[in-house]
Amino acid sequence: MTIDQTIDLNNAALQQSAREHLWMHFTRMSSYDSAEVPIIVRGEGPYIYDSHGKRYLDALAGLFVSQLGHGRRELAEAAARQTEQLAFMPIWSYAHPNAIELSQRLASYAPGDLNRVFFTVSGSEAVESAWKLAKQYFKLIGKPTKHKVISRSIAYHGTTQGALSITGLADLKVPFEPLVPSTFRVPNTNIYRAPIHGDDPEAFGRWAADQIAVAIENEGPDSVAAVFLEPVQNSGGCFPPPPGYFQRVREICDEYDVLLVSDEVICAFGRLGHMFAAERYDYQPDIITCAKGITSGYAPLGAMIATDRLYEPFAKGQTTFYHGYTFGGHPVSTAVAMANLDIFEREGINQHVLDNQDAFRSTLERLLDLPIVGDVRGDGYFYGIELVKDKATKETFNDEESEHLLRGFLSKALFSAGLYCRADDRGDPVVQLSPPLICDQQHFDEMEQILRSVLSEASSHI
């Protein structure tokens, strides 16, 4: 039997097992009734390879995760060394060196007095932890009615019951209702579809921020605990903040004694050229939630980072934050995170993003000459391309057209052409790009060329 025959037999067995046993996340399982399940078997740098040996540019960094790319031996070796020394120990009333050292390191990167690090396993858990902390904190300081949360329209904050409640995507929430009550939505910062001040970014930013004050007043300042905002909103296709937006939000939160939670599960660890995106946009959160890039995906890990002020009531007497996760702060994950951050510093990853971000933007903006491309937006290495029916009027696609465009054609065509990215309709139809932070002009050009070819065909498939 030849090597190719062996590979085909192995792939056939995997395909059968996948159909019979594997329940994939956020996946229409019926899509694979008559089609192969894409099986990715290895990665190298910014590329991944499937079970047939075909190469794809990983233009989504897995899922906004693989900051350093694939195949980093140093990270694998860090995991192996730690596994041999101490494979597992929870941080429930006990500590281990990696958790201590990583908490100190994260605090040193975080702005202001964000010095208290609570480890989780995922971003959803970090968001969940932040809401629970906010509610208990206000109870401890004598403001027990402050429990509500404000977030933005079509924003995604996770899948656990609390995080999903904060999420602003109705289609994701309806199957699981009733969810945790007391969450409310305000406008997002998509200036391309701004209902007001669309030609004045500063005025639009002021208006969007002020809607948070309106929501707090409508709900009652004594009932609102926190505002959850991503530095660049993911869902809808990468909405950056307008100038002055976060400074105005900070003023509003201070005025009403509401906590500002910077949800940086995607935006932290170099995605926008800084360890934490709050630094890029010059605002001070009360809590940062993070995950994904903290280990570049080589092990699962997340964190909630809180200010000394929020920690202070828990430092007294018998007061306890009755919350935690078995695998939060796992010894192997924290070892990998330390090695990951060593590489960030040694190779100047954040500076590489800052040095190349303008080239990435300008390369993607070449696509604006296509009639289907309405907007290219984002920051750092995090971009969305919004697709439209009519460029002059910004008319979008209806639900049926969007279904045919994204799932009927684009997702399959882009992957077939060798580009792994995301074609999404949470909001208006977009293609999202979030490549590994090691990418440079050759990879930007490869993305643009594949996108140009596929998007040029797209209109005929609606």
C-alpha cells in the first residue's frame, strides 16, 4: 500500500468517525451530510494543512488566538517541562509558582492599578467572573441594588449563561432563554451605518457614548453595576472606537459609579499592537477580561484582571469571592503563557504589528474598488470587510441573499482557494481577517489576491 493510499484510508476513517461522534461548535451539522468535514492536521507559521496535505493561510489565527503562528517548539517544550514537574494543581486556597509569576507579569502590563488577576480557562468564563465580581463588590460596599449590565448592540461576549445574557445577538440567545435578566443594549460604534453624525467621527463617538448615560438614567443609576465594551467590537465586523469615545465612557462611568469592563478576549496580547488594547485607546478600565492570545492557543487560559479598589473588600475578615474553575490558572497553561510572553518581548511582536498595521490596512483597502465591498474597517491586525448590494446607497443583503452569499458560496470558495477566514452575518455580511501577528506584506498580498478573486465572483452567486 502506498503512502497516499494510507492517508486516504485514514482520512476516510476520520470522516466516518466525525459524522458519527463529533459535535462541532457553532456548526450546522447537516452541512456535512454530503460533504467532507474539513480536517486540519498540522500547522507551520501562519499556515495550516488539511488531511489531504493542502495548505491554507490561517487568516483568522484559528479564532483570533494563534498570535505567534503554529509549530513553535519553545511553547511545546514549556508545556512538556511543566507536565513533568507538576501536571496539575488547582489554585483553590493553594498556589503554584507559574500562577504567581504570570499574575505579576499581567499586572505589570495592565494600565493603572489593575493588579489583581483571577484566572479562568476561557473568555466566556472571564466575562462571567467579571459580572459576578461587579455584583458582589457593590453588595460589599453597601450598594446591593447595583447589578444590571449594559453592553452594545450585536456585541458578542461569550456563551455561558451570564456572558450570553450580556451578548447582543438575539439569534444566539433565543434557543437558551430565559437567560440571566438585567442586561441592556446601547448603540455600537459602526460609523459606516451611523444613524447620526456619520460624517463626523468625534460627534458620532460622543453621541454613541452618551447613549450609555441615557441607558443608565433609564434603568436607574442605583441599579447599574457595569458596562461591558470591547475595544474593537468583533461581531458586526470590527468596529473601532471613534475619537474620544472611551474617554467619554470613562467620564460617564465615574459619574454614575458604574464599572467599565474592557472585554479584551480578542483585542489583548498584540492583536492591536499592545498587550492590552485599553492602552492603544488611552482609557482606564476597572476590569479587563482576556484569554485567547495569552498562550497563542498552545494551551487554554483566560483571566479577569481587576483594580485594587475592587479587590479591597475581599481582603478583609471572612469575605470570600465564592467563584472559581477547576482548570483556571492550570500549571501547564500558565507555563505556556509565560513562554509565549517571553517570545512577544524577545521578538518585538507588538512593535511588529505597529510597524506593519498601515500596510495591512492599505492592502485590504485595495479591495474597495470591487462593487461588492462597501467598507474596510478595523485596527492593528483585526479587520472586517463589509459586503453590500449597492455601494452608493449602502444597501445590504436580505436574509436569503446573505445565506446564499456567505454559506452558499463565500465560506466554501475562500477555503477552497486556500484562505481560512470568517464570512459572517452577525449584523451585516462581512469577511473577517485576524492573521497571526508574525504575518507581513507577503501574507497581506496573499489574502488580498484570494479575496479579490473570490469576491469578484460573489455577486453572481446571490
